Amino acid sequence: MSEMTVRRHVAPPLPHVDLSTKLAGVTFPNPVFTASGCAAAGQELDQFFDVTDLGGVVTKSIMLAPRSGRPTPRMAETPSGMLNSIGLQGPGIDAFLEKDLSWLADRGARAVVSIAGGSVDDYTKLAQKLRGRPGLTMVEVNISCPNVEDRGQVFACDPVAAAAVVQAVRRNTAPGIPVFAKLSPDVTDIVAIARACVDAGADGLSVINTLLGMTIDTTTMRPALAGITGGLSGPAIRPVAVRCVWQVHQALPDVPVLGMGGIRTGLDALEFVLAGASAVSVGTTVFGDPTAPMRVLYELAHALAERGIDRLSDAVGLAHRPPVAYVPEEPDPVGDELPVVRTPVGFEEERA
Ligand SMILES: Cc1cc2nc3c(=O)[nH]c(=O)nc-3n(C[C@H](O)[C@H](O)[C@H](O)COP(=O)(O)O)c2cc1C
């Protein structure tokens, strides 16, 4: 087999913007992370750029035991998106700790370990296994999993079940390691689930996981995925994701949000920040462009600089500021002044 040489991307200098972000007391140098399941544990991406340049590496959700996942086909393209039904294929927590987390720790990357289970007990054991492990910076709890003890009802769709998982993980995770609950958009009231998770001890929220979808192959006249339904991701879901981040930030403005869903560019990432995300994950885009997370970081920094914003934290939730109030002025005797419109958020004045 011929060896492929991959040229590593060297990040161009960033503009002078303070990109650091604080998630539940932990400071990250910048707000761009990978998304769970879209970059394994970062080794492959490290061929393309230095993964320690990212805010954090979110690993694929790991379960207690190894799993081979669902039958193929597991992926289908859709307009501006993709459907997947991988079924949480993975090596199990012990092999993950030995190979993947230790690699991330040796590399000096900030590892955000995503965990998934079929019962509260599974999540408890996973959190216990992670406790005290070098390299662990944060835990993301994937609650979009069927609860085997409740007829396969997805934890993320039931506030009581979601809270039970979060409480178990928080209790078994070392203090100082933030626990983020990852919310599903497939609910009537995402704020109710967000509140239940926060009340149960979540230090922050990851928003959003994929949306349940399906597609039918009109040639075979059967579902395109062997698993029949799958998770929809990519730009097609971005407006749903931005809406969810907006609603969660509006209801719980002090709770940090890691936003994701169809981010392809720095301006997409900025949308999430303006809606209330303190950091973002870049997922599906990485399959077509492995350098996307670094590009998004670079573009986001420039987008902030171009808007005269020199600290990322000043932009978090900025779209929630009250509508610009029109302040009519006394008629200008000279007649060459435009009316002044004031905003309450630090931009001294905007001219209408
Ligand atoms: C192939 C694939 C695998 C995924 N695996 C996981 C996973 O293991 N755990 C998880 O919480 N989310 C998983 N996700 C969801 C992503 O982390 C992300 O929340 C979602 O895809 C929206 O972001 P995106 O549109 O940028 O991909 C997966 C998504 C894709 C496309």
C-alpha cells in the first residue's frame, strides 16, 4: 500500500482578538472544538493541523463495552446535510482510556470526553472510570440514547430521565471537571429539558445533537439506511440549532452553552455565539474538509475584529440585546446631521 503524505496546515496569524472562553470555571484558549463522532479522538485530524490549537477535542461517545454499531449502509446524503445511523460503534471505555485519552493527554490536547449509556448505571460507571484520568478537561453527556429500562425511551426527551443521568455523572465526576449535558432538538420544549439538566447539576449544555430523519431510496424503494431512521446533521439543521441555542440562552443566561449544528464557516460560528454560545463544535463539515475547525477559528477571529469586537466574551449572546431604540432628535438647524440611534451594549452609537 502506498503511503499518503498529508501536508500539515500551519495556522496563519490571528488578529488581536481575545478568543479565550470560560466554560464553567475552565478557561479554554479559543472557542472552537470538534463535535462528538465527527473526528474520532483527534488522531486523524492531527495529520492536518495541530489539535492542541483547538479549544478542545470532543471525542466520539464512548460506552462501557465495545460495540460494532448498526449494519450498513449507515450514511446517506440529503440536501445540505447528511443522515447517519452509526449506532455508537466504539472500542469500549477501557480501550478508549488506554489508547485514545492517553494519546490526547500526551499530545497536550484538551479532551472533552463524550459518554453514552443505556441506563443510569452505565453512565455512573463511565464517570467513575474517567475520574482522575490525566488529560480529561470536561465531560459531555450524550443523553440521546435509548433507556433500556424504560422501553427504549430516549433520555434526552424526558426531563426526569435526563436529570437522573446528569445527576449520576455529576456526582461521580471530580469537582473542577465541567459536566455538559448534550441536548436533543427532537423535543417539544428544549428549555424544559435544559432546566432539568441544570437543576440536576449540569455545569453547561451542548446544543444540539442530530435531528431524527429518514430518507427512502426511490430506486430500491426501501429506506436508504439499514437502521431506517438516522440523525440529520450539517447546514440543513443550522437554523434549528441556532433557535435552540437562542432559547436556552434566553431562559438560562448564566449557563455556558457549547453550540453546534451545521457550522461550516466563521460567520456560522458567529451566529451561534451571538445566539448565546460560549464555544462551538464543528462536526459534519470535517468529513469534507478536515482543516475546517482551524479555518472556522481563523474566520471567526476575523469576523469579530471586523465588527470592532476585541473579546469573544463580549459577543456571547449579543443578538439578545434589546432592539435598537430610535431616538428622534431636535431638528438640526444646520441640517447635515443624521439621527442618532443608541444601543445599550457598548457600541457607542449607530447611525441610522
Ligand atoms: C457521523 C456522525 C456521528 C456522530 N456521533 C455522535 C456521537 O457519538 N455522540 C454525540 O453526542 N453526537 C454525535 N454526532 C452529532 C454531532 O456531534 C453534532 O451534534 C451534530 O452532528 C450537529 O453538528 P454538525 O451539523 O456540525 O455535524 C454525530 C454526528 C455525525 C454526523
